[in-house]
Amino acid sequence: MTHSVALTVLALGALSGTAAGQTVTVDTARDVVDFGGALRVDDLPGPDGRVSFREALMATDNTPGPQTVAFAVPQDEWWYSGVKAMLENDGGTFVVSDDETAIDFMTQTAFTGDTNPNGRECGVKGTFPNGMGSPAIVIYGDHCVVRGMAEVEWRRESVVLAGSHNRVVQCVTGLVSIDPYPEHCAFNTIGGTAPEDRNELDQITLVCGADDNAVIGNTVETIFVGASPYCDTSSRNRIGGPTPEERNVINGFGYYGEEGLPVGEGIEVSWATDTLIEGNYIGVTADGTARFPQIGPTGIEINDSDNTTVRGNLISGLRVTGANHYQGQLFGQAIRVNSINRDNNGIVIEGNMIGTDFTGEHPIQTLNGVLVGQFTSRYTPHGARIGGTEPGQGNLIAFCERLGVGVGSLIGDVAISGNSIRDNGQLGIDLATWSAGYDGVTPNDPGDTDTQGGNGLQNFPVLSGAETAGSAIRITGSLNSHANTSYRVEFFANAACDPTGYGEGETYLGAVEVTTDGSGNAAIDATLGASAPAGAFITATATDLALGATSEFGACVEAAQGGCPADFNTDGEVNTLDVLAFLNAWSSGDPRGDFNGDGAVNTLDVLAFLNAWSAGC
């Protein structure tokens, strides 16, 4: 077969981010350099009549303007594999220094057809042993594209992006990193929203000053975002997004470590700032219906980082049995928040489905939901929020074999709000004690003086009754806790009471705010504009508004059929006297004026009351 180089002009619209320019075609797998002159595109080929990958990159780096590196390696040069062209890497890392360079490995497929049933048709094979810790390709330039790369062997990374505004698309390979050398780099994209942009990768890392990058639309085993105490933090990176096209499918991660301990996570965030993890499928199949086999016990792990948001993900299938010395022991959690070398601040976990399939109706085997803990007593997570008070912020945490949410004994300010926590094997919320860990229901103590446990072992509300009528429910009870302190009391309906008599919160009904008196007591009398049938079991939590510390669920009470909520003055009739009674309570700021139970007395309560009143219940 004749070996030649094609130097043509073409439009590069398919490789977005590049402009029109020359194409240099690689037609040998050998890592040789024998061309001379100014080492530009016009000086190719050298005396051997062929163009190697290294020669192509040297020539494009020395030639002004955008270029594409294409591949047409004949099959008689496929020295290592019979199904793909493996380029020799014998002279050190392949380097791209010029801007607007496109490396299009998919052109090899166009040349020889789809020959590799498991991937692409052109990869890299390291041929000198002391290069195993180095990358195959490093992109220092900006606005470059790597497309359609096959696997890389005997090199640590397949591609390292050290510049900005670069893209990696359509690759089926090992490790792709965004790792500045040495400055920060930003606005790179791994993957894309078009189906043809999707990568299938072993690992993605964004480290040491990788800022404002996006990882979207990929299938990948594991992703790392962050740094270490010894290099710059990575900031404002996004993993996934709000649309299905941006979703990453992350599964198959982990391995058995020393003595058979399962280790590994789908996504790890460590020493990072302002990371967003959104809309991904983690631990499950691409269709979100079943567990994907993996050894790694953790879906998302957040260590030593600031302002990490985990939003709108499906995280299930995290349950694995240890081996060897850990044989028979179970490990697994959808999300783990931890502190090792510094405090872990400002974690938000909202709108996720944990322990279920994509419909939220069927279980996918998961051991624990969300665990917030610490590695040592010196550093702790601060300000974690699980759920929230706004629509859409609540998580669905269901069907876990053990805990829905666990708060470690040294953690003092985890706010757990507005979630649906149901059908878990143990407690929906368990505040660990200093001596016994996650030990089930922690009884209230007078004045809430105990502090040796998760969220200071915040006391839970004690409900005395619940009456439902039409589209409203009235709940009464009390809270005993710290004196002269404001609390948000949230109410939940359950189809059945937890076997413990306490347990969970299936359907969020609403909330009221109460303030304890000098003895630490507050009465609860809430009428909520929420539907709960007679026979439902009502539970409640209390959150210290100053600390953001939420209790376990209180004991269940069964809802009885009550009177009409529009009969505000309880005289047995629905008439204008009820309107006057409600408006008097509402205008004076009486807690009963919070008719819709959203924690605020405002015009929305007037509308809710008038709707109920006009309907006559």
C-alpha cells in the first residue's frame, strides 16, 4: 500500500470549536521523526515518505492557523492488534502546543471501517517502560478537540487537557484528565449533549486548578474532582446537568482493597470549591432500572471541600459484600460526606432519588442513603443541607436496607427538610450517639441538655393528635428543647407507622415555626393545607433554626377524621363569621393564620382559606 500525506483544506464544523484549515494525515504507526526544514506542514513528509503522529503534531504546532490531524494507518502497520491501529509511543508524551488543533481518530474508521467490536480503531501503545506514569497526549493549546480515541496501553492517562476551551468527544479509552501544567485552565468539556459526543471512559479527573469545566453526557466508571493540600483547589466544575442529554452514567467502579475491603466511589469531590453534581445516574444501568455490578461501596463521596451541590441525581445500587477478612460484612452508601484534612463546608443535597429506580416507585438494592460523618475529631462537615424548604428541593430516600439519613456523633448542624423518606430498613433519620453510633431511636431528654451525638441529639416533637378534613389537616402536640429558641417543625404522613413506632416521613405535609418559652416548652397547633387521609400516620421533626440541626422523626399518631377546617371559629357552621375569625387571626400574626402550613403568614394563607371556605369543606 502506498503511504502518503494529505494536505487539504476542509471545513471542521463537525469538530466544533475549530475553524477551516489544513489536514495532516498520519499514515504510519511508528514513532519516528525524520523531516526537516522549518518543521512545518509544508515540510512533510520526510525521507521515509510517511507521516507519524509525532511528526504531524510538530508540524501543526509550527504552522500558523488551525489544523486537523487525521489517520489512515494501513492494516499492514497494525503491529500490536489485529482489530485497531495502535500508535507507538516511544519518544515521550505527544504534545499539542498550538491552538485550534483537532485530533480526529475517527478518520481511521472512515479509512478502514469499523474493525474493533469493543471500541474505536486508533489508539496508543507505550513502548518504553519508564513512561508508564506519563500521559499519552497533553493538550497545552486552547480550542482543541480530541475525537474518537481508542484505548491507551502502558500510559497513565489517555489525554490530559492543560489548556482552556478544549473538548474530548466520542472516545472509548481509559483516563482523561483536566490538569493544568502549571497554571489554572478552564472551560474545557469532556463529552457533550449530542449522542455522537458521548465518551466511554474508565476515569475522569479534574485536579489542581481545573476551573469552570463541564463533564456531560458520558459513560464512565469513576470521576474525581479536586486537588490536595499541596496544589490549588479546583473550582466551579460541573458534572452532569439538568437535561437528560447532559446526564453522565457512572457505574462499574471500585475494587477490593487490602484484606478484601471494598473501596471506591462513582464520584469523589476532595479539596474542591463550588462543585455541582447534577442529573447523573450513579450505580445503576443506563436506563435507570437496575443495579449495575460494582465493588465500590459509595456513589458520591465529598471530602474537605466547600459549597458542593448534589442535585437531581439517581443514586442507587450501592451495596457490596466484603471479601477475605471482610467476608460477610456489608458496605454501601449512596452519598457520604466526610472530613479528613479540613472542614467540609456548605454541602447541599437536594432533589435526588436514592435507593429507587428512575420512577421512584421500585427499589434498587442500596445499603444506606446519606451518611454525614467525620474521619477524625479535629475536622467536621459544617452547614450540610439535605432537602430544603422550596419546591423540588426534597430528596426521595427509600428502600435502603439500613438508614435513610445518618448524622455522625460529632456533626452538629445538618438540616434535613422537606424530604420523602420511606420504606427503609432502619430509621429514616438516625442521630448517632457518642458511645453507640447509629443505635436507633434516641429518646428525648428534659430541656434537651444532651449534646454527645449527631445534631446535638436534638429533641423531636411529641404529637398528641391529628385530624383530617377535606384538603386540610390539623396537628397538635408539643416540643420540649432549649429555652427561648425558634424551631421549624415539619410534618409528614405515612401509609403505615414504622415498626419502631417512630421512623420515617413518607409525604411532606408542611411546617410551622414555634419558639420555646423560658422552660424550653412550645405548644404545636398547626392547620395545614395538605391532604392526608384518615388512618394515615403522622410524624414530625424539629430543626433548630439558628443551628440548622434536625431531630430524628417523632412517634407516629394516627390521623382521625375531623371537622371542617373552614369552620375556623369551630361553631359547627361555615359562614362569614369564620372569615372574620380567620382574618383577625391572620392580621394579628396568630400562628393559626398560617393556613397553608408553609411557615409564613401571608396572602397565600388568605387564598388557601378562602378556597376552603368557598368549597364549604
